[in-house]
Amino acid sequence: MRIAVAGGGYVGLVAAACFADSGHQVAGLDIDPDKVARLARGECPIYEPGLTELLGRNLRAERLSFTTDAAAAFADAAVAFACVGTPPVADGSADLSAVEAVADAFVASAPESAILVLKSTVPVGTNERLQARLDAKSSRRLEVASNPEFLKEGTALDDFQRPDRVVLGVRSRRAEHLLRDLYEPFVRSGAPVLVMDPASAELVKYAANAMLACRISLMNEIANVAGRVGADVDRVRVGVGTDRRLGRSFLFPGIGYGGSCFPKDVRALAAVARAHDVEPRLLDAIDAVNEEQKLALVPAIMAHFGGNLKGRRIALWGLAFKPRTDDVREAPAIAIAGALADLGARVAAYDPEATETAKALLGDGIDYAPDAPSALDGADALVVATEWPEFRRPDLDAMKKRLAAPVVFDGRNLYDPGDMTRAGFTYYSIGRPPAGAG
């Protein structure tokens, strides 16, 4: 089958590569000529494990190509996927201009009976509005379907190729059968294909992300209570997670979530609620708790240094919002680095993949170390902001020698307080009593 995929970001590139790898002829479309040229050479503009190799293999097999020419991409495509961004505007609602531009290009060039599939995260009702837009501009039988994505950065290929479920929001049996056929190679292990109306499919994506974000914010708020009452949030987490009604997922406390999905989608769903006269009190609270949590370590850092960070050097491990990605959008590490710099500290940061993307936001406001040990040199403390595997089991004796003072502020609770105390560190974490010399 001939497929067009509009959008050269995380979702679009993963979809294009995976569909091509299952034997289809895929044209990737993007408006950025430099990005398209890089992709055509097999250079992946984002860091996602395994994606560069998958793109290269399918480029060489000539199942995958990239273009800026929308007419050429859509002209003979039976299915076109819209995988473009829907960034928030001032009120938190989604900017749909890129999705609308894809729809307009699709209706101008797509063949009879082609299907435009929305993978972009869009507010409920977008599918219906785009269907009306296509119907008004063409007498051809063109259909809009919804197929939300549930990819996690860092494991996106596995999420696409081995999904928990595939959600299809369709109006016709024809669209259902065509999309079932496309996804058949990825659901052979028994993952369900859930067919529903487009509005429900649109809401599934927002609801899933809001519920996951809610678990994170609630656990972080519980961690903050634990820290004040002398409880150990790790023991609380285990006690909660062994309840079969709740489970263990998304119960690890820390300095909040970031990335391109949870923050945007929680705010967008709140905007949808307001537009339909529903007051989104819980959604607003989820977002507010998370924004405050990003800076949860800053008061402890200030208190440790007597309220004055001027002249202090602080090492920061991690800049990406999570491991296995170079994405720094809404990353807690970025908020911490900016706050510490504003308070007079000189921050020396290291991240295995996100240094260049962080520079675009932080510029020369902080220093960038070539590796994790170098960031520690002469620092008055270390802040751990991202749980990269290489940070999980450091050589504590070597750390202590490099640091000017053995002080660690752990925003991801990577280390055991007893181990840190025995190694001679003063150790602060989230929702657990401070450990060490104090």
C-alpha cells in the first residue's frame, strides 16, 4: 500500500519507518527542506533508540522516501497520516493550523476514496470539523479517521511495533478494514484493535495522558507530605502499589513530568472542558502541582547553603525530561538550571544526549560538561535531574574526590540514603528524610 506521513517529528518518523518496515511504500512529508535533505541521507534529526537504523534500512530498500512536495506525497496515497504538532496557545488550547494545512494539501491532491488519518493529538471535534472541511472543498469520497498515538519517547519503536492497543475512530467499515489491515503485523500477539467513533478516539488520548499525569502529580504531592512528617515515600509507594486496584506504574516520586505530551495535553483537555462549560478543577490542579514540583529541590538547596547561592558551583546531571531522549521540552532540569542560575549559582550540566537541544533554551547561561565526572569538578553540590542509566550506580568515592563538598540533591531518588551516608555524603531526595552529615 502507498502511504503518506505528514510530519517529520517523533510520531511521524516512527510511523513512517515502521510502516515501511512492514512492506509498504511510504512517502514522508515535511515543510523543512533541511530536515528532508538530512532524512533523505539517512540522518535522523532526533535521538530515539533504533530509529536511525530503521530509517536507513528502509531508505536503502527504497520503501521509504522524504519530500517537501505535498502534491507528490498525497497524489497516489491510499492513506495519509497527519503527524504534525499541535502546540498550545496562550489559553492552553491546541493550535491546529498545521493539521489544517495538512488537510488542505490532502484534499487538493489525494485520489478518490483516500483516507486522512489523524495521529496528531487534537481536541474532540477536530475530526468532524476536518471532515466538513474536506467535504466542502471536494466532491471526491474522502474520509477523515482518528488513530491516536501512544508512544513513549525512548521506547517509541517498541511501542509502535508492539502496542498495548490500537484505537481507530472511523465512520465507515471501509476505513476500519483498511486500517486494520495496516496494523495487522503489529497486533499478532493479541493486542486489541478498538474501533469507536472519532470523538471517542480523540478523547481517549487526552484521557489516558491526563490520568497518567494525575498519578505522577498525586504521588509527588504525597512525597512532599512524607518529607514533612518524617515518612519514607518509597515505603509508601510500595504499600500503595501492591494494591491490585492501583498497581505499581507511575508511582515513583520525583521532580515532575515534562516532554511534549503530558503538559500540553493536560492543558488542552482543560481548555476543551472550559469550552464546553465544564470547570476542569482537577486538570488545573494536576498541572499546577507539576509546575511547582519541578523546583521542589530548590528550597532544600537554598537552605543547605544558608539562603545564598552566589559564587556556588552546582553540578547538574541530566537535561532531558526523561532518559533515552534528547527532548528538553518542559523538562524539570531546564527549570532547575534556570532557577539556580537566577539565584547566582554557576551550573555545570551534563546529559548523554540532550546537550545541544538544551543549549537552544539555556544558551550560555550555564556550563556544559563533556561527561558526567567532569561536571562534578569543584562543584559545591550535585543535583540529579534525569534518571539516565549511567547515573544510577556511580563510583561514590570518585564522586566525592571530584566534588568540592560531598552533597547530593537527588530529584529522582536514584540512590539509597544509607549507602550515601556510609560513603560520607549529605544526601537530599524527594519524600525521604535527609541523610548524612546535614
